[in-house]
Amino acid sequence: MSKKGPSTAVFDLGGVLIDWNPRYLYRKLLRGDEAAVECFLSTICTQSWNEQQDAGRTFAEGCAILKAAHPHHSELIDAWFSGYEEMLGGEIEGSVAILSQLRANQTRLLALSNWSAETFPFAVRRFDFLRWFEGIVLSGKEKLLKPDPRLYRILLEKFAVDPSDAVYVDDHMRNVDAAQRLGMHGIHFTNANSLQQQLGRLGLL
């Protein structure tokens, strides 16, 4: 029986297959003081600051900028890179099980992630399933961030993907919307059960 639906599955990584959270590290460094952790992550090593490294800025530069402004937090700022592995909580098991099913079905697997090129090797060493992907396009290497359509086009062109023959999975709706505007099938990831059902409706599982 011929398989219907898309033949290529493109996955985001953090929040879909990998449980990444800086709180795992800073709860240890700040001795479980949740208020101090949230203050640090909302005012110093913020999401927007980290996104600049995801967009290609080096951690040496990013940390130097913060340490100049917050010298009394220098050790905590440097820990973002030196302790990065502790931010990796583990694989999101239900999602990785689905990825394994797709692999067994010989679905073409690609990944598109907002991730620093400097810290991604930590994930590669930790998670064997990252080797299942035919290719991975990183924002940090391309110096573009999702949902910029140019980053998606790099993946589509590099791997000769027909957008109508691909499904894109991401935990951020804005990134799913961007994929859909380029003609891809989009799935907003919320949990593994929902992902399984939606991939099933597309004929992939």
C-alpha cells in the first residue's frame, strides 16, 4: 500500500525532542532560590540575550557585554556556557518514540532549530537520536532566527524539499505559521499524544 501524505518530517529540537531549560542549572547555582533564579533570567541572562547567540553572536561577546553591565554576576553569566550541559534535562521521551516510529517507516527526517552553533555540540554528544536526521539546519550557523522565512528556505533548498511534501513540528506557533506560509504542513507541538494523532491524520503514522 502506498503511503499518503508528506514524506518528509522537519522537527524543531528544543521543547519538542529535547527538554532544555536554564533553570535546571541556575537552581543549583542559586541554591534553589526560585525568586533569585527568575530575577536573574528575566533581567540579566534573558531570553532575548540568549537569542542573540542563537542568531550567531559568540558567547564570548555576549557574556562580555553582560559582565560589563553586571560585574557582580560575572560567574553566573559565564556559567551559561560553561555549565550549559546542565540545562539539558533529557529527551522528551514520547516525542523521541514518535521520531523512532517515523524513522522505522523510512520517513525522511530533517531538523530546523534556533540553537547556538557553540552549544549544539553538547546536545549532539548527549542525544544519540540527533544522528537519525539526514540534516540539521541551525540558526547559529546560518545567522538567522526562526520565524525568518529565509532560514526555512535554506533547509528547503539545501535538501531539495518540496514544501507541500513536508510537515513541520514546533512548540512555538509563530514558527509553525511561518512554515505554513511557505507551503509546509504545520503542527504546533503541545504533547506527544497530540503529535501522534496529527501525524496519523497526515498519513505518516
